[in-house]
Amino acid sequence: MNILHILADPQPTEEATSKQIAMKFFMKIAELGSETEVVNVDLYQEPAPPVSFEQYRNFWYPVTIDGYVPTKVDIEASSYAIEQAEKVLAADALVLSMPMWNFGIPGLVKSWLDHILCPGLLYDLSKEGSKPKHKLKQVICLVSSDDAFKEGDPRDALSPAITTMFENIGVEEISFAWADGQSPLAFADAENRKKDAIEMAEELAEEVLEANGQPA
């Protein structure tokens, strides 16, 4: 089984709740999944470049303009997107670990998603809709936030966006291990909330292994 891990937290691990949750998730994978390969992409070490017009044209014009043939410039401008999409295509599961920023997805993660979620990469697009090219069984999000959020909270712009993005390309299992209420100034139970999220992450690790034929 192959897992692609996209992480985006600038803080050191001892201060980054999302990294601590991810560490426990992958410790459980290592403990139980002897045949699992993990590819890590740290977006603070390998940031995505801005999406250019030429790249947009490469992926979207052939879908929207009959007979459009991408130019050499279009294709060259798409090298990062193609490279990252190949990592996703090789994965059975995708793990995104990040903090919530300003009630939404951190910019580096959103940029990475904008690169890979294009027709011709992870899916084909036609008038009949999208047809997956990937083999992702699950997308797992390991998230931290200073504030606390109830299910369906209108302030949460992170989980609905990620869920919609991946459901749109045929991923049926999108799960979250979320340590909310991590501000010690506002929440006396911040540590207990983190422990609950870690327990959920470990349960999700077992589910990923089972979904890919590796009994936990």
C-alpha cells in the first residue's frame, strides 16, 4: 500500500498539533502496516508555484475549446502539477496534515490542490461529468485549530471545501481527525481535545490498512 502525505505546518513538531497528530497516525501505520510505503511532501520545503495562465490553458482549454492542442509552453508550465499528480496517482490513500488558518485551508495546501485537481490529471472531464483516473480509496485530514467547531459550523470553510473537492473526483471516504480548541487562552481542555484527535487518527490508520487489505 502507498500513502501520500502532504503536510503544511511551519511550526516545529513540539509546537505543531497537526504534526503531532500526523506523527501518531504514521506510528500506528508503521506498527501495523509492514507493507506500507509513505511519501512525504512538506509544502514548506517544496512550496507549490503559482498556477500560471499557460498551465490553466494546458488543462482546461482542451475541455472547453474544441480542437485546442496545448502548446509546448503550456506543457512546460504544467511540470509541477504533472509531477505532483503522479504522486497522487501512485497512492492508495492521501493524508493532508495542516492547521486551520482564518477558518479555511492554508494557502500552500490550497495552491497544491489547485495544481492537481485539473482535468487530465486525476480525472477526465466531459459533458457526462468527471471520471476518476486515480485509485484513492481514502482522503484523511489531520487538522488543528485554535477555536472549537461544531458539526456544520458556518465558520468552518475547511472541511466542506476538501470534502467537495474530492467527492467531485470520485473519492467516497473523506475523514477528519481534528484537534479543535487548541488555544490554551480560551480552552482549559485543549490537551484532552488533542488526545481525542490522536485517538481518532490512530483509528483512521487502522481503517486505512483494513481498506487496503492489511488487517490491523
